[in-house]
Amino acid sequence: MADVQARMEGALARLLPASGLAPARLHAAMRYAVLEGGKRVRPLLAFAAGEVTQAPVERVEVAAAAVELIHAYSLVHDDLPCMDDDTLRRGKPTTHVQFGEATALLAGDALQALAFQLLAEHRLAEDPARQLEMARALAAAAGSRGMAGGQQIDLESTGNKLPAVELEFMHIRKTGALIEAAVRLGALCGGDCPKALEQYARRVGLAFQVVDDVLDAEASTATLGKTAGKDSKQGKPTYVSALGAGAVRAFAEELRRGARESVAPLGAAARRLAELADFIVLRKF
Amino acid sequence: MADVQARMEGALARLLPASGLAPARLHAAMRYAVLEGGKRVRPLLAFAAGEVTQAPVERVEVAAAAVELIHAYSLVHDDLPCMDDDTLRRGKPTTHVQFGEATALLAGDALQALAFQLLAEHRLAEDPARQLEMARALAAAAGSRGMAGGQQIDLESTGNKLPAVELEFMHIRKTGALIEAAVRLGALCGGDCPKALEQYARRVGLAFQVVDDVLDAEASTATLGKTAGKDSKQGKPTYVSALGAGAVRAFAEELRRGARESVAPLGAAARRLAELADFIVLRKF
């Protein structure tokens, strides 16, 4: 994991525009929002999926960077005053606190554009049609039926108690879609994405958000590097509020086992994916 | 022009997610931001460029829609309180006035994703590599070295008097980049983009912004459908403030003639492009 994380930091630092390049302040904000932070869960998943299809790592790091840029932009916009209005992220002041709202907004916008630029301008597959498929998958995951749509539902549900089935609908979009895209893009760098990986990705994507809800309720701000207890303070419906902490932990455990089962038939090539299911469910931050 | 505009309205209405589809409020905001408004200058340019390379219109309308979605999202974000804080656009309340800031932010984000989704999922060229080239061109035009970068420079220059050469640097990014992308994507739907078209696009892109500056200073809010006189009120550097209205009109005329000359060697196939140079410079709104 540490190897992949170090490799990703290098790739992201190289693929983002240099901070001296004009407009320098915008580029500084983009780098600030992306570098030195985050667990890089999506890149870890992309690399692990790439192992299944024997994808060259130089390709996977570009595809993983594209996914991570979408994730990073969503955090910048999500933290803005008109959304969650948060001041702390990854243990640092949020991008708009550091650079101002307008620059943070534009930095998020430019990060999204850069993600698609990376997918279009690097050679990530023998067949360019497969590369178009990657761009399509990432765009769908980021858009109104994916991540942005999930955030909209989140927005509208604040203050309401949602039943677990609607929570799932929201989370599959808000977090799950991009996690699925990470697995898929990583695999596509080497060949077709096996069906088993798609099932794995759905389970892990949901598990990630379920655990996030538990951590928001139980961990400290210092451990998380972001404001803890935010969900209940903002009246957001979570798995914890819908099911109670005990049932949620059992649900996460079920998803972890399910994710491991999904990829078991792939044997040793899927070892990293199985380990990541554990990491995602058993993490403390 | 009216034919192309009507065709584009139909294409955009069809390519945007239906407003009944969940999350309905987000989709309603996206449709509100895009439909029933605008001169559709970028689609007009894409169609005119497509005539030069004999591009099938079913392809051009998708490529033109992608460019127009990027343009529409940039207006939504540009109008937000943390940016220009504007309440009127295309004769209607701006998207955040109508739907709230958070939904407007997400609608802009989702429109950008949809633009790339359209380019990736429709068949726009025989060769998928050419289609990747379209996605690359649009992403570069939208990103930190294109439109978003131009808006950042605009932001930072407010309150300063910029020399004309720096204004040009800003406008080539803020407006020019996306107009160039419109011409280029339209042409690429039929074949290679002739060098003459790229020169034409640079001239027309700059002319568009130069004329915009004049109109902001001289036309009324009713004619423009957006708040007039905003630039000087906000202390933004413009061509009018840098050169004076007379010199700016002469500059626009020079660009118009230059744009027509660029495409003259292409003969009758470039008739629409020549007419659009006139339309862009001689328009009153």
C-alpha cells in the first residue's frame, strides 16, 4: 500500500500543472487540494484491479490520477460555504479557507477538466475505443446520475430521516459510483473488466460509505483530519441514525465478506483487492 | 442560423437528462441553465466548421452540445455570489437565484461531466482516436490553461488597469479557448481540422470578447438579457477601458476582416464561417 501511495503522490505531482505556471494561484490551489493528503483509496483500488488484468502501472497511475482528481474536486466543492461549509480537510484548512471561495470554485472546476484531459491525452489502452469507454465510465460516475446526483440527494435529505433503502440509493451514487469507476478504469488499462470486479466494486463502494458514517459518529476530529460528528450536527441521515451503530457494523462486515467472495474465483491475482476490502472496512480513520 | 439554433435546442433538450429523472431538482436546474437561452454562438461555429469538412450533422450536434454544456456550466458558476454575484442571465433569474446556491453549484459540476460523457458515448468519428482528440481539445479549452484559467486571471485583475496585451492573454483563455474548441470539434466530426480554421477561430474568439466589452459598456440590460455596465461597476479591466470605445471598434473590425481572410481560401464551403464573423462583430446583443 505504501508503495502505491508513494507512486501516486509522484504521479499526481507530475500530472498537475506546475504551481509556477500561469495562472499561478489557480494552479497552487489545485495542487493544494490534491497533494499531500488522503488515503488514496480510489487509486489503491485501481492498482489492485489493474493487477487482475495485468495492466501496465504507467497506465494505471494516469487512470487512477483521473479518478482521484474527480474525488479531490468534489471535496473542494463540498466544503464550500454554500454546501457543507467546512474548514478542515485532511488535517489542513479547506481550499476555500486557504485561497478564497472564488479560486476554490475554479480550482474544483479545473480539476474536473484535467481529469478528462488526462484520460484523453495519455495512451491508456491499445484500442482507443477502450479509452473512450474509460472516459464514459468516469463521466457517468461523476455526473448527475453518479456523484453529483448523490450529493444533490444528500443535500435534499438533510433534516429528514431516510429509510435504509433510500440511504443506499444515495450512497451508491455519492461515493459508490466513483469507487466503482476506480476499479473499472484500473482493470480497463489491462483488458476487459471482469464481471466479478464490478460486483466487488459495488460492495466495497457501499462498505466505504457505511464505515464513513460510523467513523463520523465515533472517531475524533484529530484522527479523521476532518470535522467529526458533522453528520448528526447537520441533521444528515446516516446508516448509524437509520440502523444504529451495532447493526451498521454487522452490515459493513457482511459487505466485506461479500466483496472478498466476489473476487475469490480470480485467485491470487485478486489478493490485493481482498486485502483492500479488509482495509476499507476495518480502518479507523 | 435559425435552423441550426432550432436543431440545437432539440438536441440539447434530448441530450440533457429528463427533468422527471431522479434527482429531479438537479436535472431541472441543469435544463434551466442550458435550455431556452443564448445565441448558441459556439454551436453555430461548430456547424459552420463542420460544413468545411462535410461532417454529418448528427455528429456535429452532439459535439456542439458538449461545447455548449461547458459554456452553460461556466455561466452558472460565474454568476454565483462568490464570483460575479449576478441575478440576471438570458433575461431570466440566474440558476442559483432560481434553485439555490448548492444546487446551482452541483448543476454546473454535473453539466461539465455530461459534456465529456456525450463526447465519449456517441459515435462522432470513424476513428475513435479522433474522438479522443475531441475530448482532449475540449478538456484543455475548459481547464486551468483555458476557460477556468481565464476566469482566474479575470478575478485577480479586477480593480487593476491591464495593458491591452494582458487583456488579450486573459480573453484568449476566458472566451477564446472554448470558441476555438467549438470550431475544432465541429471540423473534427468530418475529418482533420484545416489550419485555416484554427487561425479563423483565434480571431473570431478574440473578436467575440472585444465586442462583448463594447456591449457591456454601451447596450442596455433589456437588450442584453444580462446586467449591463457590470464591468465598469466591478472595476474590471476591459478593452473599452484600456483603448477607448473608438479604437476598440476599429480592433473588432480588423479581427472580423482577418477572420474572413483566414477562411477565404476554403471558398464556398466556408461561407457560413465568414457570415458568422460578421454576426459576431456586428451583433447588438
